[in-house]
Amino acid sequence: MADETQTVNDLSKLGDAMAAAQGAAASDAPAAEAATPVAEPAAPAEPVLDQWGRAYATGKRKNAVARVWIKPGVGRISVNGKEVADYFGRAVLQMMIRQPFEASSRADQFDVMATVAGGGLSGQAGAVRHGISKALVAFEPGLRPTLKHGGFLTRDSRVVERKKYGRAKARRSFQFSKR
């Protein structure tokens, strides 16, 4: 295929030049196919495990940060060395932590060991849930579409708004006195 370059000075001639270039490319189809690299299908993602066969991930919510390790087991969840029922007393928070397992149909198949710091209990539960979801994807990459569709892999970026100068709180003004 010869190196031919055409200069088009008018946009009305651009269509003719494109048609001519496509006609030349069609006649040299075998040469054009060999020259263009073909994207190979992506290889299936491999699990990322440590030397003990655990998957690790970090989850975050508000000011809480959770470090989470999961491994195959019977469904035991410990947070900061305590059982999940002892650490998170409210049933809503316990349910929230188990959501990724239920969404991926992996309930009672993994043991979870998490350390969490910062924030309050609600933020910590959200951070553990986020960490469990990311660790599940590290352990079984095929679960990513399911967890992504459920919104478990998205970090909830809402944080407390800072207090501004000249205000009582972030947005609240001081009480107005006319006299």
C-alpha cells in the first residue's frame, strides 16, 4: 500500500476523499487486517489472595476506615476482636454488614475479620460493608457485576460539612436581634 496523503481544502470535498480512502482500504483488506492490532478478549481476572488464602480490602464511610480480611469458612464475622453482634448492637447495622453476602448468594461461606477505626457505629458499619464487598471481588472477581449493581462497591462520599467562620454551625446563622 503506497503512502498517499490527500489534502482537502474544502469540507464539501471531504466526503469524496473519505469514500476514495475506504475503497482503497477495501481492496487492501488482508494487508489492513494484518497491520491493525486486534484487541484480545480480557483474560478472566485472577483472585488476589495473601499467603494464608485470605482476600484483603479497605472500606471507608464518613470518617471510619475498615480493614477487612475474608477467607472460606462458616460465616463468622469478628470486628475489632469481638463478634459482630457484640460490636454492633443494633440489628440494622448487623443486617447492613451481611448485605454483600446475601446479594452474591454467599451467606455463611466466608469468615470475616475486620478492624475498624474512626467515626461512629453507623459509619463503621458502612465501612465494614464496603470492605467486605471489595474483598469479595478480590476473592471472586466474577461477583463484581452483582455487587456493583447492588451499589456495594461505591464509596459513600458524604461527610459532615465543616463549620464556617461567622456561623453558629456549618450553615446555621446566629440568632438575629433587631434591637
